[in-house]
Amino acid sequence: MTQKIDPERRELSPSQLTWSRFCTHRMALLSGLILIMLVILAVAAPIIEYVSGYNTSSVDLLNRFETASLSHPFGTDELGRDVLLRLFYGGRVSLLVGLTTAVLAALFGVIIGIPAGYFGGWLDSLLMRLTDSVIALPLLPLLIVLAAVDLSKLGVSPAVANSPELSFYRIVLIISLVGWTTVARLVRGAALSLRERDFVLAALSQGASHTWIMLRHILPNSISPILVSTTLSVGNIILLESVLSFLGLGIQPPIPSWGNMLSNAQELIYEVPMLAVWPGLAIFITVVAFNFLGDGLQDALDPKESARWPTD
């Protein structure tokens, strides 16, 4: 029996088909909406602070440990600062660390993976052994050691070495230097397959350079694994940043992050447990949302999924 074809679906472009498949993944769609809301609240934190009339950095010892109220929906912390506003500002830092580090790690992975898969041979063996060596390293102990290095003893001025802003760039660089391996292996596998395709062989026969082929043909056709891997890695990076900040080796006060908010709350966990619950819940929701979003993107961008949608 001949299957009836929906004429509207037949006319869908590849991007529209991808969006249609993504919309069928309800948890990924919900996660995307949650992440958009978190980003909007984080970006709008200064506006919310101005409208509310509270300053997240000002100390008010007369209003310490206030319970939830209309003026302070999540209460106040040990210094009388509004917890909800600090969560918004902490989201700015934690989300920025996760997204920036994921993009930078993906860039490192592409630089390693595409030449390895495209050229093969000794270059592939060398780059993949480098990748295996990084994978074999104990990740968390290595990050703790690198984050604990005193930059002032390496010739950096004490004012710069102890600045809160430097801790942000330091965490981004440290995590990205060890977080590129997954992207590199996925991109290398895609390049190994793509280099045998007819369009690559045709470009070579027309005299195109290897650099042009890698940038014009291999990279665009490897976007799917890069995008999915990068999205899935954001949640892990936020967790790593939170762990380092919890240990006092990550983002340094007075810049708030969800990790150092947890660190500040650990001594008050029995007196005011909600000070630890709110940043912990924010980390949990964000990490789970990024994981669901990555799963949805993987299903939507998987070429095998398109076979379920008639095109003839």
C-alpha cells in the first residue's frame, strides 16, 4: 500500500526538518525555554537590582538571615545581602564560564580533530596519542593543582594575581585546556568519513588546497557532532567550576558564582540550610537542562532521524 505524503512536509527545508524533529523532543524544548529564561534573568540582573533598590555588594548586618518575604523572596545571607539577586549575578558568572569554556574547548578540539582525521597517517597517530594522554590524566586533581598555583610566584604582579577578574579567565583557560578531547575525537571520526566523499575528491581534483577543503567542506559537515558535544559539555563545565569555587580555588569573591555561594553557605548549613539549597538547585536545574538540550539536538541533527520523515 502506497504511503501518503504530506505535501507541507515535502517542502520543508533541512533546517525546518531539524526544527520539527527537535520540537518532538519535549524535554529538550522545555530545557531550552528554561535556559533562555535563566540567561534573560542573568543578563537583566543589573536592571532588577536597580528596580528593587538593593545592592548585592552592600553589607546590612541588621538584616542578616531574613526569611523569605516580598522584599527578599529568597531571604538574605550572612551579610544581609539579597539571595535572589546574588543568584542572578552568580548565574551571569557560572553560565558565562560554562558557555565560554565550552566554545573555547570546542575550538581546540576542532583544531586537533580535523587535521588528524583529514590527513591521517603519522599526524593522526601523534594527535590522537596526545588526546589519549590528556584523557588519561586525573581531571579533578589536575584542575585543583593548576587552580592552586600562585601566579605571583611566576612573575605576575600581586595586584593582578589576586584580582577577582583574573580568577574568571584562569578557570576558563584551565578547564578548556583539558576539556577539548571529546570534540577532537568526534570531529576526527567525522573527518575520516568525509575525506572519502565525492565532493572532497572533486575539490582535490580541481586543485583546491587542503586548508580550503578542511574549512569549506570538512568543518561545515562536522557541525552536528561539534554542536551536540559542546552543548553537553556546558553542564559538566558548570559543575567543575562549582567544585573549584566550592573549594575556594575558582571564582573569587566579591564576584558571586553559584559555586562560591555554596562555599559560603557550608558553615551555615545547619542554621540556614536554604542558603545552600538555592545555588545547589540552580546548578542542578542548569546542568540537567543542558543535558536534555544536548540529547534533543543529537536526535534532531542525527541524519538517521531524517529517514523517518518522507521526502519523496
